[in-house]
Amino acid sequence: MPHHTHEIEVCIPHGRRLGIAYLADWATPERRAALRRTRAARARRLRAGAKAAEQLRRDRFAPAATPADARRPDALTAPEAARDMARHRKDDLAKPAPPDLIPPAPPPPDRAEGRGPPAVA
């Protein structure tokens, strides 16, 4: 059954059912609770990181008492900006892997090759 990961049906190749097999090293309830707490803490950290990243992404403007052009209050030097950009580039997990990282395997010799689309008369 798809949602019953704690047990499997054991059958022989001809279809005779032998019985149900259970996990030999099943985690204790304490271990499963600790895992849930760890996952919840990680989710909280990721949410906090996403919230902080969103706040850094927004443009901030200085308050003005009289009508004037919008002015950003943050002063940032070129080296600070380059360092921050390098840190974000390093943390980018969505960057695709280089195409030559794992070369494709050659096709098996018994593979049937297609002939292409049929000719139109």
C-alpha cells in the first residue's frame, strides 16, 4: 500500500502470498518525536531566513517633511556590495549543475533506433 511504509506484502514470483514483513529497525516513538521537533525547528529557521531575505530585498526610503525626490537612506560601499553579492552567489542552491558534470552514458547496443517521421507522399 502506498501509505503503509511500515510494512510490505511478501510474495513469491508465482503469486503466492507469504505474509507481511515489518521493519526490523523501526524507530522508537521518542526518536520519531525528536525527528518531528528537529524538522519543525528547521522549518522555523527557513521561514525566518526567508522573512529576513524579503526585508533585505525591499527598497527603503528616507522620510521627508516637505515634497522632494525619494532618497534611499542606506549608504553602501562598492566592496560591501561585492561581498554581499558573492555571499548570495555562494548560497544559491538553485544554480544548475554544469552540463559536463556527469557525461551521458552511451546507449546500449541492443537499443532499437527510430527511423524518423514517415515520408509524406
